[in-house]
Amino acid sequence: MMKEVLQRDKESRQDLQHLCVSAIDLLMTTLERDVRDKLDIVFGDVIKILNRCLNQLAKDDCPILVAGETSSGKSTLLNVLLGENILPSSLLSTTSVICEIKYGTKKKAVMHLRDSDPITKQNILELDLNGPAEADLEKISQYIHLKGEARETTSNCYKVEIYWPLPLLEGGIFIVDSPGVGESAEMDEHVIKYISEAYAFMYVINSANAGGVQPGRLLKLLDLSKRIGPKDLHLLDPEAAIFVCNKWDQVPDHEKEEVKRNTLHKLKKPWPLLNESQLFYFSAVKAQEAGYVTDDLAMLLDGIDSLLPKSLRHKLTVQYSWILTLINEATKVILAKQNNAKRTQEERQAKAREVMERLENLRRFTDEKIKMLEENIKKKAGDAVQHLRQHLQSDETKATITRDTLEDAPSLASISKCDNVREKTTRLVSLHTLLAMRSWNASHRYFQKMEADLVKNFKDTFNLIEEKHQHEIDEALSPEATLATSPPSTAVGIKDETKATSVLTKVIIGVIAPLWLPLGAGTAVAFAATAAVVVLGLALVGAVVTLPFQLYRKVKKMADDRQFMKTYNENKEECIRGITDDVVKQFCKTKETGETSHLEDFVKVCLQKPIECLEKLKSTIPKIEEADKQMVEDLGKESRSQEELLKLYNPQYQECNTLQGKLALFNLRCLRQIDYNLDDLLSSTIQKIGSGSFGEVYKVQVNRQGNLKKAALKMGKEAVTEKNVIEFHNEEECLRYI
């Protein structure tokens, strides 16, 4: 199945590559340079953007990132999934470098070294894997395993590529077996670069470990992911993830249901959208011993299969959205030039002055709207701080923090370990305080609702500004005498299955917040509201865990190490409760004038997307105004004859429309998600109820969640082609509007 999915994706990427090349050629050679200059002002270097799209589309690699906790059994699990003992595995040590498992007809391992090999003098060392399995694994293990105290040092090998003739890996898929998350800064840095490139993500949990999910491990991975910038044009689709509870056989039967509930509860704190279908309970060792595909292994393989199509479409949609947006905006400029060409030079100059006045009025209108948005964010942030303060100061919340910390608190058997235990315990309290705020948010969906309201307010304002902006420009630049022969405005802006179709929305939301892409995904904005809290809220983790060091000094003054050890061991809960009280006070404390409290910092980070969005709006609108003024000035100065200009712009406009049609057809064939199966609809009792010039309408029955509903099915009389696809899009928009 994966091979077929990858082949379809490759064909789709090749088709979109051709369209991207056509877009570059159109902007570079066919259109006048001032068209590209206008787009550069608004979007940045558009040729560089399209070249990045081209590079992304050319990549056949399809990495699946496997991460997890120390000693969770990642390597054993992968050996089971791949059906071969490729990766060394041990309970005493885990992978210490990045391992990429790729398809190859010849079995070999390619070692990437920091320092050249003393024998070959090369930084890349190739090892043939043609001996007994044990001998081959030993060869690899020397490079990718560091045991005992050596784990604290840096291996000379930073990456290993293992090539193996496995059908599962044909077509570009490769497995990335990452180091244990949070084990060391060195190892974490290696994981970062794979996050934005990964098509799917699998996180392995050690179910045999007390407490299951380790606090901070998954948070650390998400913290790393937020460091990936929008320049990548593709971030890991957060929904393309599964969580494997490994070593499930080691959990006693009478505890399994409780462990399941506890695992889901803990995972939902950093990953609020998680549902039970994304969790798999598995024993890699038992599956390995069985020697056949067990039921739980089959379920896990099906879960992995389901990740790929969604993620492939996500990447393709991001590239498509950029190409379409740039071509749509270029087409609008050409249309303005074409319309302006139908005037005399005196009329052009008069119109240019009129547009300048309209743009000045628009600027004042925009300033008022931005001020309203700023005041709205400030008020909502203040309300959020008050609600969070009340939540943290409640006895119930503090009891929860104490209880959760107690589950993970270390034991203290030696006085020499007192300092370490103090530090670790207070760090755990701070972490669980942060998780308590997230848990409150997850149950109340407070920040999700708040951000959704802000995003809706922004979009409404963006669209209002854009509508007024486009109206002013169209009114001024459209030649009144030729309006009847001008193409409809909807033909210029092809609908790409998104409500965020205005250039402002795409620039503001699309460019700075890749998690709100793909622009063609209906759930993108809804997911962003949660993702912002999950990922961006992690920026406070570093700040939060510095608080315990202040508390540490207070604890130190309270008693000496011997007394601390006695108190800690005899009444650990009471000791942690005291630290919890101090941490909560620090969180809720109002700072000096001019400073922000820790709660205010947390809220600011949770609302970082809308705040950045507003800042981007404030900086982008002047760019759009500048681009419009420059265009109007150029149109006003145009001295070429009407005949000369129309001879130039009519073919350009036609070429833009042709490319728009090809893009629309690509969207329809490769990206469009169809809600209903046409064969199922036609297999029901159908009745023709009308006919027109465009198509025919039939009465059909639609199955909606097990219930049959009556519906109207409209079928076009002509097959969809790149020449008529825009008409189909416009017809659909009319029906949706009605």
C-alpha cells in the first residue's frame, strides 16, 4: 500500500513541479519586471519562494521519525516492524546517534564521522553487511552505541545510514531512529532537523516504567519542534502521529486499564487533540518471539499506513498554496494593467490621482481596525491571567500538583544526594504546575476558544480590509465602458478550498504561522488554536524551571541536609506540598511596575500566534499600500499607446488564466477531498429533477452517519478540463453561497 501511495505522490509532485516551473517562467520572462516587484514587496522574494517550493517537490525522501523515552525499546520495535534484526538493541544502552534505515539492494552501513577514520583517513566509512547477523550487528554497534559512562561523551559517529533490501522501504520511505529525547543537548540537536522534514512521527513509551510517560520527555520534543522556522515551507503535520506503549506484556493484567487511562491523561497534557485511536499497546519482544504478524502488530502496521497519505497531502498542499497565491496576485496586477490600457493618457493620470486619494482613506480605515484588534488582545490576555491565577491558587489544583509530583519524585537514600533531590523535586513541581495550567486549558479549552475568537476576528478584519481595499482599487482601475466585457472577479481568484482566500489572510496567517497551513485544509485554523498552546507554550518551560533555584535556597535555610533527608523520607508529601505552595506564589506574584508576572508571560506565549499575527498585519499593510501606490504611479505615467499595451497585456492575461486553470485542475485531481462516493450516490434511487445549460440535477439519497438524507446532485454536461475548470469552481461557489 505504501509503495502505491508514494508512487501517486511522486506523480503529483512531478505535475506540480511543472506548474511551479511555469509560474517561475511566467514571472521571470513573460510578465514585466514591475509585476514581480509588486509581489516582492508584499511576499518577499517570490522567485526564491517558488524555488524553495521546487526543491521541496523534487525530494523523493519520505522520512518517518521514531522518537521516545530512554530504554523504551525503539530499536527492538523497529526490528519487528521491518521484519529484520537491523538495529542493535539492549536494555543497558540505547541508540546514541541518528540511524537512518533506507532501501538498498546491497546490505551496507555508511558511517558519518566527526573526525576522519585513522585507517582510511575518510570522514565517511562504508561497511559491507554480508556476514552472519550477529557479526553485522556488532560492526554497527561499535559506532552507534556508547555504554556505561561513555554515554556522557560524544561519539565520533553522528549518523549511520543502514541500507537493506526491505520492500517496506521502497519508493523513498526511510526510518529515522532518533536518540532518546532529553538524554543530552547534543543528541536533541540531531533530532531537530528531522522534525520539519518528517512525514510521520511515532513516539515510543516505556509502559513497564513506573508512571509510564516520563514528565518532560514529550514536552522536550515539542519544544524542539517550535524552533523550526516557517522558511522550511513544510512542518511536521501534528495529526500524523501515533504513540506506541511498548513493553505492554510487562504491565500486570489487573493494572492495564488504569495504565491506559493514566497514559492517555498524561499524553493529553502536552498533546490535547490526542484521541485513543492514536495509541497502540504493544510488546516488541513478544512479537519478535512469535515470529508471525500478531493481531496487535497488524493494528500497529495499519496505524502507520494511515499516517502517510495525510502527511503527503499536507506537504503538497503547502507548496500548491504558495504557487496559486502568487499567480493569483500576479493575474490581478495584469488585469489592472489591461484595464488601464483602455484609457487615454489623460484619463490614466486622473484615475491615478483618484486611486491615491482612495488609498489614503483606506490607510485611516485600517489604522482604526488595527487599534481595535490591539485593545481586544490586551483585554483577553488580562482576563486569562485572572482565570489562571484563581485556578492555581485553589486547594484542589495545588493538591493535584503535589500528587503528580509525588508519583515521579526521586528516592533519597544518601545525604550526599540531598542537593540533587532538592533540585529535581522542585523542577518536577514547576513542571507539574505548568502542566496543571495546560490541563485546565485542555478541559476548559480556554485558550483554544480565545484564540479561535481572535483568529475569527482577525480574519473578519483582514477580509474587511481586503474587501474595501479591492473595492477601492477595482472601482478606480476598472474602465466603466468595458465592465461588461471584463472577466468576472471570481475567475481571477480561484477558490482553493479555504476560507482564508484574501491575500492579507494568506500573508499574515500563512507566512508567519505554518501550523495554520495547509491553506486547503478545512481544519487547519481549528487545529492551530490548540497547537499554539501546546508548542508555543513550551517557551516558558525554561523560565519556569529557574524558579526552583530561588526556592532551593529557602529549603536549604530551613534545615541541614540530615534534617532534610529525615523530613523528606518520613513525610515526602508534606515536603512537596510546601514547595508547591512556594512555586504557585511565585507564579501568581505580581511583579514590579514595568515587569510582567510569570502568568502574564505564560499567557503571552499562549497567545503568541495572534500577537505575531497582529504585528505581521501592522508591518504588511504598509507594504501592500506601498506596492499599490507604486503600481498606480506606474499606471499613471504609462505613455505607450492603447493598441501597443493591449497587444502586450492581452496575451499575458491569457497565459495567467491558462496557468490558473492548470492549477485549479491539479487541485481538483490531486488535493481535493471528496465527501461522497459518486458510485454510491448513483447506485441509490436517482430521479432527474431539472436541466440547464451547465448541467443536470438529480434527486439522490446521501448516507449521513447511518441515516439516509435526501439531496440534490448536480452533474456537469462536460468533462472538467483546464479550460473550463474555473467555470466549475465558480458554479460551485454560487451553489454554496445560495
